[in-house]
Amino acid sequence: MEAAVWGNSVRSWFLAAVAAGGVWVGLALLRQFLVTRLGAVARRTANPYDDLLVAVLARTRMAVLAAAGVWAGAALLFLPPGAHAALRVLGIAALAIQLAIWGNAAVAGAFAARVRRVQAEDPAGATTLAAFSLVARLGLGTLLLLLTLDNLGVNVSALVAGLGIGGVAIALATQNILGDLLASLSIVLDKPFVVGDFIVVGELMGTIEHVGLKTTRIRSLSGEQLVFANADLLGSRIRNYKRMSDRRVVFSVGVTYQTPLARLAAIPGLIRDVVSAEAGVRFDRAHFRSFDDSALTFEVVYIVGDPDYNRYMDVQQRINFGLFERFAQEGIEFAYPTRTVYVHHEAAGAGAQVAGAGA
């Protein structure tokens, strides 16, 4: 009679061992084949998703494949209920661990690819993305843990209910923080501004220095640091001057009321000549706009093809010098606030009018 071990013949144990080893080796060879072939394809393409798939497959653990082999071999044996239960726990735990490893690699790889794309232009945004990667991996791990416990027969309803109540309490206590956290995610993904942009928020303005999980820090023109909560910042109207492709400039020039009509009519053309002489500047218009208290006012509009503020001020300064020179050559006087007083004097039944002027 053939000897039996735990109710199974030696031949059955041998076949189970061969099956377990065969499944283990077969899965290991399949893993190596897929990683090698897909890796060769991924290196020839610019698509980041195939690289991510190869990285995920490469994280398949040999111990998990060995557990799959043990499960396959045990299927050929007659085992007591306790052994089957132990194998079931082993299989579920191994599958959960492998899913966690794959999920962690997938999330980390996806966020890492995004971080590399934004690192050069937005270092603070890259840091925030790395933090969100950690949060996403923790959430995935928690979900897999609950699913594993549920499949092992643990009643997770009470645990989930407790977590739900606790989560509501925590959310109510930290709603401002959570609002800023979500606003940070919106800033990172939507990019209304990045580090280095010059923005204006209400009456405050400055250059973005850092975008964090809760606050955004701005360096003002006068040197102090302005700190905005992310939610408050997104709730405001933001003017981003760094995104300007060009700059539209409007300014006024006033001349005296004593200027003859012929010279007034020549002023728009004179202004056009001065503005058009500037390189990288597009003249738009110049018009006699209004009769003001102390001046006849002309409005001038031109476009600077560079959004840089210093470049605009250099152009405006040269235009001002040019207008000053041309007005002097043409005998046109700039207006300044004046007041003319007429005094009416009556003497010997006759009226005499004396005029005087004062500045």
C-alpha cells in the first residue's frame, strides 16, 4: 500500500510540488518576457504610458508568484478545512499586497511624469504634486486594506461607519484647510499662475514665490512677503501680467488754448511720427480728445510688442523726449494749470476792462 501524508499519497504530493514549481517558474518567465518585450517597444516611443506599464509590471514580486504556485499545487491535494482556510488567507493577502505594489507604482509613476513636466517652469507646483502623490497612495492603500479585510471575513461595516463619522467630524473641523488643499490642487492643474508670474490681486501686487498646500507666497514690489490662503486667492480676480503678449499704452498730451488751429491739426501726425520711429512699437491712434480746464487734450494709443514693464517705460521715456523736442521745434506749448482773471472797473460813467493772468 502506498504511504500517505496528511491523507495524500507521496505521488500526489510530488505532482502538487511539480505543479506549484511549474506555475511559479511559468509566471516568472512570463513576467520577464513581458517586461523585456514591452520595454523594448517603450524605448522606441515617446508615449509615457507604455513606460509606466513596464515599470508597473517590473514591480511584480517573486514571492507573490510563489504564493500563486502554492495555491495551484494545493488544488491537487485533499486538505483539511483549516489548511484550505490558511491557503485562502495566504492567497488573498498575496493578491492584496501585489495590487498595492502595482497601484503604488502606477500612481507614483503617473505623478512623477507630471512633476518632470512642470519642474522647470513651476518648482513649487512640482512639490505640491509630490505631496498629492503621497495622499493618493495612502488613499489607495486604505481602500485595498478594507477590501482585503472584507474578503477575509472581517466585518468592516462598523469600521467604515466609524471612519465616516470621524471623517465628517474631521472635515468640519478642518474645512478651511481642506478648502485650501483643494484650491492648491486647482492651482497646480489649472495653472492660473506659476512661480515667477507677476500678478495683481485687488490693491496688492507682486511676484509669485511659492505655491504650497495651504498658502501662496508673493513678493511685493516694496520687498515684503504677502501670504494668501489658496482658497481666498482663487476666489479673487487675478490679473496676471506675465501672461501678456504685448502691452497697450494710453497717454494724454495737453497744449495751450493759444495754439493756432493749423498747429493743432498737425499734432496727430507729429505724434504719429515720433511713436512710429520706435522699434517694436505699433502706433494705433492720436486724436484731439477734449477741451479741458487748462488744456486742449490729445489722447494717444500705441502697442509695445514686449510685455516687460521696463521695456515699456524706456519706450515711453523716449517718446516723451521726442514730443518735447518736436513741440519746441514747431512752437507748440505744453499746457499747465493756469487761471485768467478779468477785472471790470467802472469810472466816470465808462466801463474799463483790465485783464490779468496768474498761475
